[in-house]
Amino acid sequence: MMGMMLRLILVLFYFSLFKYLTLIIGSPVFAYLSEKTEAIVNEKEHAFNWADLKRDAGRGINLALRNALWQSFYLAGLFLLSLIPLIGWITPIIALLVECYYFGFSMLDYSFARNGFTPAQSAAFSGRHRGLAIGNGLLFYLMHIVIILAPAYAVVAATLSVHKVKNG
């Protein structure tokens, strides 16, 4: 049973790193999608700006790398916990929630960057609204299984979520 838990955690770790590669490579597209979604929601004309796109994409890449490191740190701890009988049974669920939180945080940050949040403010907001980050990350995670364009949908969902929280 413990061998199965170990394999499950290692598979989750592999797939999470693959998803971060998707976040890093797709960062310019995600930054643009987030901008365009916010412009549509606010019924404003979207003025494309290469400098803003480059800045937002760079921030997205840096955040994805940071989140990959933190998530790896937490997954390593969960791996050790998975070796303890009974506690090991719930570690895959906790690992999934941690993974979804960091993916959701990455998606939400595109809107935060545009709204003038510093990376520290973005992290604080995501920490206070863990459910929002986990929900958006879960959308990203589940759609990755089914649809290759999952990150695009997750960015749009994250932008809409931030807009609703900010204006709601």
C-alpha cells in the first residue's frame, strides 16, 4: 500500500512540473488572454502594448518558477509524511490541493499584476483567498487532463474571478 502511495505522489510531482513548463512557455499568451478578458468584461477597447505584455509575461514566468520551487518543497514534505501509516492515505489529497493552489495562484497573478499588485501583495491576496486559488487551479488541473488548451481557459476564469472579487 505504501509503495502505491509513493508512486502516486511521484506521478503527481512529475505532472505538476510538466504543467509548470506549460505555464512558463505559455506565459505571453496567458498575459494577453487575461488583458483581453478584462477589457471585454469592462467593455473597454483593448490597446495592445508589447512592453506591458513583456513585463506581465516575465512576471508570470518568475512566479511560475517560484511556485514550482515552493510546491516541490511542500511535496517533498508530503512525500515523507506519506511514509507514515494512516497519515499517508490523505497525503495525495493534500498534494493535489497544494498543487491546485499554486497553479491557481499563477493564473490569478496575471490580473493582479495588471491591477498594480506587487508580487508580495499578490501572494498575500492568494493566501487570504485560498479557495479562489485552489478552485482556479483545480480548473486548470482537470482541464489539462481533457483539453490541451486548459491554461487558456484557466486564465480567463481567473481573470473573471478577480474581477468579481474586486467589484463584488
